[in-house]
Amino acid sequence: MGLFSDAAHLLNEALAEENKYSSKKYDEVADIVDEEGALELDKGQYPDAERKFREALEIRQRTLGVNNVKVAMSLDHLAVALQQQGQYTNARPLFEQALRILRLRQTRGRIMTDVISDKGMLFVDISEFKEAEMMFRDALELDQRDIGINTLSVAVDHNNLSLAARGLGRLDIAEVELRRSLAIRESIVGAKSLQVATVLNNLAIVIQERGKDKEAESMYRRTLDILRAFLGEEHPEVATTLSNLANALLNEGKTAEAEALILRALELRRRTLGNSHPVTIATLANLGYFYLAQHNLTKADNFLRQALALQNSSQQRDLVSIGTTMTNLAEVLIAEGRSFEAEKTLRMAIENYKKKLDSRHWLIMNAESLLGRCLIDLKQFEEAELLLKDSAAELKKSRGSDSETYQRTLRYLSILYRTHPKKNSQLK
């Protein structure tokens, strides 16, 4: 009996050691699969990345338990892959589950701030900018406390805060945050790195929105050189910068090059992301805006309506993007003399904006300015004057007196005073 008892004890010890070895072995396999997913993500192969991350998550949950820190990391990685495919509704609960695990395990350091920042980026993508700002500020405070002020992690936090500030219409704050991020990154990794390219692209967007198109063009070209060197011509990030550069060139009057770039960006995105991806849809809307600026109303109407239909049928309806597409479509309708349809479209655009943005946001002011122009054609002069005066004051403050949106609003006021019989008589 004693020999049998000893044998059973030894067998249990052996089985325990074997289980430990198996768990360690499976954990190593999960690490490798997770790294393969990260490589696919970097290449822009988001469905392949998703499959790898799901495989790593399943292994870790089975061998480590559902509340392990590595399981939280897998949940975060999978959520990012889904987010990149526009599956925001599916990504959000995964981020929340990852954060719940990390808080349960009282995790500190970069793992925690990575998940907080990734969830913040989801809020940016769905235009929940106040929530994004809160997440990014939390990440910045944690990083500054745990690893110091002048680090790459803190540079990322400043870049992320700029995205929230831009979404909230605070372009001056966005530029400050981006220049902080750029200075830190260049001091650590040099001027030619992917991390620098990310900030350059974002800084160029903000500078362009502040009316400095020539400086923005230079930054976009520098960004493209870096992206092509590291990622190749076919990467989705290259398409993003091509599209942004096209907008800057359009504002400078370089229309032929701008059209070629934006068509190239659309082709790249359709091939790499698919027709229904939010980024592809945004490029369609961009192309519509391009043709609007060229007064090619037929093509502008066509692309904007394509984009609007896809935006409205999307799983995650981005009301800010929908509002912007509707505003541009309304401008086409006004140019075509279809003011009744334009008025209805603009009021719907403003309603969509106000569900997501502060009531004084420049996008709302821009739409109200255009609505004022539309109401002049409909001889609703009193409301037109109120809208145009209000939007002019706000656009001058938020966008600057040299911005196209402000100057255009002044032109609309001039049209109002020439058209409105009472105001015309007062001016005389």
C-alpha cells in the first residue's frame, strides 16, 4: 500500500511538471502567433492580423486563464485589428474587457497606457472627441509619472491629444501638442523614422486647416518619402498621405497633380481595405469635394452621393463624416440652383453635427454659413443675416481672418446686402 501511495504521489508530481511545461510551451507559441499578427498589422493586412490575434487569444485564454495580463494584451491587439477594419462596435467591448482585466490585476506601466490609448483612438475614429481626450490625458499622466517626460511614450500621448483637440476644433492646441511630440521623437529616433512620419502627417493636417497650404505640402512630401522607404507604395498609410497631399495641392491650385494623387489613393484603398471600409468611403467623399472645387458638379454629385449612401449604411454611422459629406453635397445643390433641396440637406447636416460636436465648432459654423447662402436664394433674408453674422464672427476667431471659410462667409454677406432690398437701400 505504501509503495502504491508513493507511486501515485510521484505520478501527480510528474503530471504537474508536465502541465507546467505544456503551459509554458503553449504560451511561447501564443507569443509567436501574436508577433506574427503584429507584423500583418504593420503591413496593413488587417484580416490576416485579426486571424493571428484570435488564435493567440484562444491559446492564452485556454492555458493562462481569462483574467491573465497576456489575455488582456491579446484582447487589445484583436480590438485594434477590428478597429482598422471599421468594426468599431465589435472592437469597443474588447478594449473594455482588456482594461477590466488590467485593473483587476492592478497593472501599471506601458501595458495599461497602451490599452487606454488604443481605446482613445477608437473614440477618435467614431468622433467621440471628448471621451478620446479624457483617455489620452489619463495615458499622458500615467506615462509621465512612471517613465518620465521626454520619452517616446509621452511623444505618442502628445500626438494623440492633438487628435482629440483637432476634433474639438482647437487647432491651436492641436498644433502645440504635435510640435511637442515631433521635438521629442526627433531628439530620440532622428528625423527619418516611421514615428516621425506619423506626427508630420498629423501636423501637416492641422497646419493646412489653419490655411498654411505650402508648409503643409512640404510636410506631406517628407512624410511620403519616409512611409515609402519603410512600408512600400501599397500600404494604406501611403494612401492616407497621398489623399492629404492632394487636398493641399488643390488649395494651391495644382489641380492636375491633386487629381492624380487622390485617384491613386482611392485605388489603393479599394484594393487593400475594400469598398465599404470607412477610410475608403472617406476617400470617395474627398474625391467629391475635389470635383466640387473644380466646379465639375456632375462628378462631385456622383462621388458625394456614393459616399453618403455608404456612410449611412455603415455598421458604425459616423455622424460627423456624414455631416461633412452632406454639407459638401449641399454646396453642389446650391451651385445647381436646387436651393430647396440644399436647405433640407444642410439642416440635416447641422443636426448630425450637433449630436457629436460643440455647438460652436467650426464645422457647424461652416454649415450654417452655407445655409445662410442658401437662404439668400430662398429670400429668407433675416435668418440668412443672423446665420452669416454669427458664423463669420466664430470662424474668424477659430479659423483666422485669412481662412477660406471666413472669407467665403464675408462674400456671402456681401451677396446678402446686394440682394436684400432693405439692406441694399440702407447701404446706399
